[in-house]
Amino acid sequence: MTKVLTIRLAPDLLGKAEARAARIGLTRATYVRSLIMEDLASSSQTTSRKFASEDLAGMYEGNGQPATNVIVRRRLHERAAGKP
């Protein structure tokens, strides 16, 4: 049994999506389903990330050291402990 997914899109984005679907001969729903399936297929490949905290990448100067997880965590711990 299929389920219904409702999303809100800006009118210009919806127009572009509908136009793209029409150009490739798909309905809007089929086009969106194909995008989801493609994304899920590509994301199933495992990736190896050395720096897991990507939101922190580049936010801390390493004083000549690379800003790795270990160094960033140590510096955050030191900052929380009140060490300069």
C-alpha cells in the first residue's frame, strides 16, 4: 500500500519541477519519486569521514595543527574547564 507525502514548495520551485518533469516525460509525482530513489541509492554507499563533526570544520584555528576531531574536542574541553 502506498502512503501520501505532502510537501510545501515555493511557486517558482514547483513550476521548475513541473517543467523538468514534463521535459523528461514524467508526471510530477513520478519525477519526485525518481529523485528520492536516486538519492537513497547514492546515499547507501558508505563513506569514510575522518572529521565527523563537519559543522565544526574550519571553525577553530589549529595553531599550526590540523583541526581534527581529537584536537577540536580537546580544545573545547579545555575551554569548558576554563583553561585559555
